[in-house]
Amino acid sequence: MPRFAANLGFLFTEHDFLERFGAARRAGFAAVEFASPYDHPAQRVAERLEEHGLACALFNLPMGDRAKGDFGLACRPERIAEFRSGVARAIEYALALRCPRMNCVAGKQLPGEDAAVLRATLIDNITYAATELARAELELVVEPINSIDAPGFFLTRCSEGAALIAEVNAPNLALQCDLYHVAMMRDDPAATLDSLKSVIRHVQFADAPGRNEPGCGRLDFAALFAQLDRLGYAGWTSAEYRPSKRTEDTLVWMK
């Protein structure tokens, strides 16, 4: 079976954030991830990881202000300085949390904007982030996100992410493959894992549609988990779903 991690932005939300670490460990997880640790001092988060014997698998570079509609900054030409300042902040947290990997969320294209300008900005910012993370011996992944849940999101398919990675050509740059987003774009998760196995360094999952736990939608997770084993995937496979009931009662798939 894959090595499973828990996304603490989605799972165990019955608890305050800093209490979710213990809940994840009691449920049998050896690692956790989260979109943003920045609301808490890095040392506090590091203490929770150490207290419960958990690895930190991944967190995101700062994504802007969600309350104002931001969903990533990397493609936004007017936010370059903010993005690059966020890279420095993320590296500080990564070193404190002993987290080897950051995720870059591209951002949105607004109506009427030139996609070529946004893509050039994205390439430049990812190149910058990969270079800075390499100096700290850290890895960067990019995550395509489906356009149904996130209308206007700039990077929607894993094939697009792989093309971007090839263009940047940084040794520490790879793909985050979220099987839920793949399915919502009506791409085949199994075929995606096969075709892009050489660039995938992190996997997330939720059933589709609905983004609930495995067994609520149409994806065959027993087959997908077996495929990850067969492909020799050695990274973390993170549960990033919305539990339909108390988180602990949705973990049958772990068995």
C-alpha cells in the first residue's frame, strides 16, 4: 500500500488546527500536509509534528488572500514581488518543519487577460522559486486544479503541468498529481499516473464527484493504490477530501 498522509485542511476539522496533528497520528497516519501553516508560528507547528512523531509531507507557498479572491500568485504579473517574498517565508517554515517539499498554486486568469503574459510570469516565478528552494535543498511541485471547482484557474491539467516542468527544466521541480482534479477534468487518473510517472512526486486524492472520502464517487481507489505500488511510487499519497461524517469514521479505505 502507498504511504498515506492526512491533509489537515480537510481532515480532522472537528478539532482546532494544532489539535489535528494528534488526531491524525491516533488514526494511523505517519505524515501530514496542509495548505498554509502561516497563521501559526513555525515553532508551534514544529512542536506538534515532533510531539506526535509525524513527518510534514508538504505545504503550499503563500497563495495571497483567499477572502479577496486570490488562489495562488505565481501567474499574476502585478504580484511578482509578493510571490517572491512568499518564497522566502515558505523556506523559513520548511526548514523549521523539516518539510522537504513546497507546492506552487498558479493562480487565476481574469476575463480579458492575455494568457501568454500570465504563462510567461508563471514560468519566471517557478524558475525563481525552484532556484531558491534548491539552495535550501528543497523540492518544488506544481499542482493543476480543475476549472469546475476553481473557474479561471490557470493550470488545469497534469499534461499542462508536465509541459511547464519540461520548459523550466529544474532538477528539483516536479508534479503534484491530485486524482480528484484529474477526474473532474474528465481525464483518466490511471492513464495519467502511467504517462506522467517520471515527473510525479506527490499524490493527493478524493473521490469524484463530490470530493468526499473514497467510496462516495466513481473512482476505483483499490486499483489506483495498487497501481501506485506497481509503478514504484515512493512519495506520500495524501488524503485531501471532505469527510461526509466524522473523519475517523471515513477511514475504511486505509484498510
